[in-house]
Amino acid sequence: MIRKANLKDLEVIIKYNQQLALETEGVKLDQEKLFKGVISLLADDTKGSYYLYETGGKVVGQLLVTYEWSDWRNANYWWIQSVYVNPDYRRQGIFKQLYEHVKLLAEMEDTVCGLRLYVEQQNFNAQTTYQKLNMYPSKYLMYEWNKA
């Protein structure tokens, strides 16, 4: 079952975000900042929405959607972020179902022009998964500046 997250899901979302950062980037997230960030998003739908995959009453996967306004398209891109599937449940199509759910929601919204995500350049498993879902590498490179 896929459902939109709420404040009761705070603990599992924090846990999965910590595991995601450690697993994909070797980064240990600041617990207090993460807590505040997840609570802030869960309390304000304008920032985004987490979608959770639940089986047997247990959350085993998550996907976050945030928004980027495009003046060229007069619509939002939905950015897929914080994708995580519990290791015991991988290779069972859970991400695919989360993605298809979000894609269907996006297709029904006139204010959405597309879905985007970013992936580590060396994360070939994820890239293969995205390509199987008919996503393709963007023609844009992503640059960033991070406040220290």
C-alpha cells in the first residue's frame, strides 16, 4: 500500500534518511537538523510530500517529492528525492510502485510539467532502474553552491 506520510511517520523517515545518506554518500546527517527538516516538510505541504510504501503495517520504502517552478512552462517540476527502500525489501519493485504512483499523481495535475531527480554519477544500479522506468539522463548538468 502506498500512502502520503504524516507526522506519525517522523521516526521512520528520519531513520531512512540517515541510512540513505550513509549508504549512498558516506555522510552522517546532523540528527537535530534532519529532525527539524522532516518536521518542517511534514507540517507544510507547500514544501513537498513524502510517499511511503507499507506492507504488513511496516513502512519499507519512501520517496519525497519537492517542487520547482518553471516560468518557461508555467508549471512545476516535481523533484524526486530521499528515495529509500529497506534492504530486506529491495528488488521487489517497491521503488517502481512508488514512482508509478507519483507519476500518476503528476499526470493528473495541470500544474505539473514533469518529474526530475538527480543521481550520483557512480550509482549505476539506480541509473539502470530509472532507465527501465523510461526516465533518461537530462541534457543539463547540475551545479551547486552549499553554504558551509
